[in-house]
Amino acid sequence: MAYRVEITRSAEKDLGKLDSQIAKRIAAAIRALAEDPHPPGVDKLAGRKFGWRIRVGGWRVLYDVYDDLLVIDIIRVQPRGQVYKNKR
């Protein structure tokens, strides 16, 4: 059962600033979340009830998973050292 992936405005801005090569890799990872929102290597975010993160190279994709609604909200896409300072 596929999830619907929604991208917040802040995540859209993050994606718009990326180099096309890394943007393609991250877009593929985000599309894959629709089929499996908890892939190998995913980590639960402390302090967020629905929050998770995946790594794509040196980049992190923060997202919330709402299993009852089959919805994934992409929250942020930023470099590792910066993403945890701006969770929302």
C-alpha cells in the first residue's frame, strides 16, 4: 500500500537550492519512501512523535509518517550539520 508524499514549503526551498546530481538522489530516496516509509537505515527522531530521518550521502531528509492516513510529510532536506538546528 503506497503512502502519499507531501513536501512542506521549507523542504521545497531546500530542494530548490541543491545541485542537480544530489537533488536526483534525494528525489529518488523520497519517492522510495512512498513504498516503504521505514527503509533500512532510517532513524526515529527523538522529541517528535511521528518524526524520522533518512541519510542520502551527507544530506538528511527529515519527515513525519502518519500511518493511519498513509501520508508522509517531508519536513527538511539539509546537510547533516545544519538540519538538526532547524527542525521546523
